[in-house]
Amino acid sequence: MLVTGGAGFIGSHLCQRLLEMGNEVLCVDNFFTGARGNIVELQKNPFFEILRHDITFPLYVEVDEIYNLACPASPVHYQFDPVQTTKVCVHGAINMLGLARRTKAKILQASTSEVYGDPEEHPQKESYWGRVNPIGLRSCYDEGKRCAETLFFDYHRQHGLRIKVARIFNTYGPRMLPNDGRVVSNFIVQALRGAPITLYGNGSQTRAFCYVDDLVDGLIKLMDSPDAVTGPINLGNPAEFAIRQLAERVLELTGSGSQVELRPLPADDPRQRKPDITLAREILHWSPSVELDQGLLPTVEYFRKLLVL
Ligand SMILES: NC(=O)c1ccc[n+]([C@@H]2O[C@H](COP(=O)([O-])OP(=O)(O)OC[C@H]3O[C@@H](n4cnc5c(N)ncnc54)[C@H](O)[C@@H]3O)[C@@H](O)[C@H]2O)c1
């Protein structure tokens, strides 16, 4: 099984699970946001192989299944080199779809809730087409991922490829990068450093967070579903939390004395974001089972160890 972006946050957990299930795993990564540390343990397994490669260039290997996760996922990283971000999404998809076509492999795309853009519909169902700015700072990622979905469906219709498209919502857990600017890692790192917890607005805006183990279950269930199931299918945790509640949970779990500091709400900050996972429940019999506190604990422990290194 090929996992592109396998040294990243979600990819490394996916590689680990696939190995535990008895598969042979090839991890392809250019280490832009991935880290060797994420996969160092996996390298002890003789059925695990790493290839340093940029998927914007063609790849010739023999595989049965492809999980295409390669792409920086947080705004700070995908806006660092926006042209490369679009290339990873589009050229990367073309290269991986070409590989799937040649090897007759099944291929899964890690798409994103960002394809819904700034939605007029809450929560978002897969049938919603989205409202995306084609020329903004986030467009390299949002439009790149939308184009990748188009390519997947055209390869499916035109060449009969077996495709799976997962629209992933906010996911968190160990191996996130401490500097990726996302709210869970931000709060935990601030709390562990005793720095002020920066809360935008009054903290009443809500978010839904999926623990990485749950997400990996969903990805594998989607890959293993019958060929008629192509997606797109939402994968995420619909349990909503106010950002202030998250800050309080983090303060309690870290035992930190950090103060909460209020900042003005950015103009494009959505009030609410939550997935509708009816399809995943019905078709994949999947729903997340890890509660927020349960998932925050190992995440806090991960950052605690990382920050003393
Ligand atoms: N984490 C989330 O909440 C979330 C939400 C929606 C979608 N996703 C999608 O899931 C996937 C994985 O996200 P993540 O959070 O693990 O991010 P991540 O940044 O930790 O992982 C991405 C991996 O892809 C690698 N990569 C980047 N460009 C590459 C290239 N050109 N060639 C080869 N490898 C390359 C990086 O080095 C990294 O290891 C991404 O496609 C992302 O868009 C993630």
C-alpha cells in the first residue's frame, strides 16, 4: 500500500495502522511538513519502506492501493509556497491517478472540508457545492483540492478507475506540528509554555474536532468499501465545542496557570464549522468514538515530551 504524505501527521498514523493490520507499506514523502521522527518507530518493521520523493513528479512503483495524503494542510504551511501547493494538489493528483491507472490500484484522495469554502449551509452535506473564492490567499489549497476531486471523478468516468474521495474535517492528535497555527496545537503549546492563551472574539464560535485514530478508521473503511462507493464522503467529528470550552479543557488537562487573552475576531473567521456525517454512518457504518478529553490527553503528553527535547 502506498501512502503519500506518509511522514506527516495523519499519514504516519495511517502507515502505523496499515502495518498493524499486516500490510506492506510504502511511505512516499518529500518531508516538507513531515518528519522522520513521526515514522522512526515504523522503520523497525521490515514491511515498511520510505521513499523521499515529491509527488509533483511521476512515480513508478508497483502497488495495490494508494492513499494520497501528500499536501501541506495548515494555512501557514500551504501559504508558504502557494504555487507549489496547487502543484501538489493538481500535478500530484494527476501523477498518482496515472500510477493507479497503470497498476490498476484503488486510490483514495484526502480532500478537505475547505472545498465547501465559506459555506451558506450548516452543517455541510456532501451534496453542497461550496462557496470558494478562486483568487484569495486560501485558494491555492481550496481550489487545488477541488480540482483534485474533479480529476478523481474524471479518471473514474473516463478510465474506470476505482476512486474514493474523503472530505476530512479538523483533525487533531499527537504528531501535529507545534507551529502550524491550528487552534488545538496552539492552545496546548501556549498552555505548556505558560504563555497567554490567545482567544479570538469572545470564544463563543464553535468548532468540531476529530481525533486522528477515528479519522484513520474512517479512511480505511472508505478504502475497503465496495467499488460503487466513491464518495465524496465527509469524515469528521460532529460534536461541537465553543473555542472557550476548548481553552478551558486544555488549561485543566495541562495544569497550566496561563491566562486567557482576548483578541479581535479575524474578518474571515467562521462562526461555526461542523460536518454532517450521515453518509459515513449509513454507508461506512463509521462514526467517531473518541471524546475530546480522551483525545486531548495523549496530544498534551505528546507536546509535553516534544517541548522538552
Ligand atoms: N489535519 C487536518 O485537520 C486535515 C483536514 C482536512 C484535510 N486534511 C488533508 O489530509 C492530508 C494530510 O494532512 P496532515 O494534517 O497530516 O498534514 P501534514 O502537513 O502533517 O502532512 C502532509 C505530508 O505531505 C508531505 N508532502 C507535502 N508536499 C509533498 C510533495 N510534493 N510530495 C510528497 N510529499 C509531500 C509533507 O511533507 C507531509 O509529510 C492532507 O492532504 C490534508 O490536506 C487534513
